[in-house]
Amino acid sequence: MGLTTLQTGMDNIRNVVGDPLTGLAEDSLIDTLRLSKEIMNIFLGKKKYADLPRKFNVSILGSKTDCINAIYNDRL
């Protein structure tokens, strides 16, 4: 699944959430799986991103349908 508990308790970047309907929904625009993994590899476990002013929940929406409730996360 690629989920981790790293960086879950402080003000930092949390797990990156991609669109589960990537490539399946009629209104899919981009494949978020590769992009989500790349962004997670950039930030996860890096000390300079581990003490932000507040937690940062990243969601990457790849279609017009907001099936991941991106409006409630910090969006890219």
C-alpha cells in the first residue's frame, strides 16, 4: 500500500493521498499514482520538512470528481 507511520505526530508533511480512481473514472485527467510517490519521496523522512508551522496534508486530485475530499486537505 505504501502507507507509513513516519511523520504522523508532529507539524510536518503527512502521507500523500492520490486519487484512487486514477485512470478508471471517465473524467480522469492525470495519473496521480506516480506523482504521489514522487512527492512522498521528496518530503518523507527529511528533517528539514519535519517541523513546519502546522501539519500539511497533501492530496493530489486527478479528475474532476473529488472522491478524496481534497477540499479538506492541502492541495497540489
